[in-house]
Amino acid sequence: MRIAVYRLRNQHDAEGAVMNVLLTMHSKIERIFAASNPIALATKMLNDTITDYCRTSVRITRNEQLFAEMPAVSYLMELGRYDQLDRAMEELEIVAPLQAMCVQLYHLIGLSYDQIAEIAEISVAAAKTNAYRGRRQLGSMLTELPKERGDS
């Protein structure tokens, strides 16, 4: 659930995506248990379901005429705090995807290094190293990102 909330930024959407993946996992439970790393397979299924959920919601949104309602200023301010981190994390995912995954799973999701090692199919020491290097690289990216100016 924490992975879904982080990726979708909305509790309601995360619940929908988790319910979809649970249905898929239930229908393929024998395959999951037979896998060499069931947790990694389940995490991959979750990530694939979140991607499908995003694609489906975009298709639905294109066909809907929503009532224009301006969100609250406090909500916009809260989302604005994540903008610079999101841009840096996207860049880290391109440059070093394993480091980005380790940073996300440890700091944003709250998993232990043992759990990260099992999901990523690497050693615990490699998980710690990738998380450290990812944090260091993310820190340098956050200081290097240019500030965008508005139209005002």
C-alpha cells in the first residue's frame, strides 16, 4: 500500500490499484509461490498494476468532462514541495535505476535493507551501498536543479 500511495500520490487511487493487484495475485497465487523470489514477483506485479492503473485513469480522464473546481491553496502548496524532489528522482531513475529503487524503498516506503535486497535480488551490502550512493547523487541533483520561473 505504501508503494502505491507513493507512486500515485492519492489514497483513493492507491486503494484501487492495490485491490486490482490483489485480484491478479489471487488468481496467480501458485505461480507466485513457485517463483524463486515471490516477494520480487509480487512487487513487480504491483508496479505493473500501478502503471496500468495510471494508463486507465488517463484514458478515462480524456473521455470525461470534469467540473472545473480549483483545488485548495494548501493542497497546491503541499504538492509544490515535492516538485524538485520528483524531478531529481526522475533523473536518478534514468541515470541509476537500481540506486533510485533502493532510495525509494528505504526512505520513502520504509522497508529494511533485508527486504530491499530480497525485492531487488541483490545482497544486503549492495542494497545499503546503492541506497547510500543514490542519496548522495540525489543530493547533488537537488542542489544542481535550476529554479523554474513562473509567467508572472
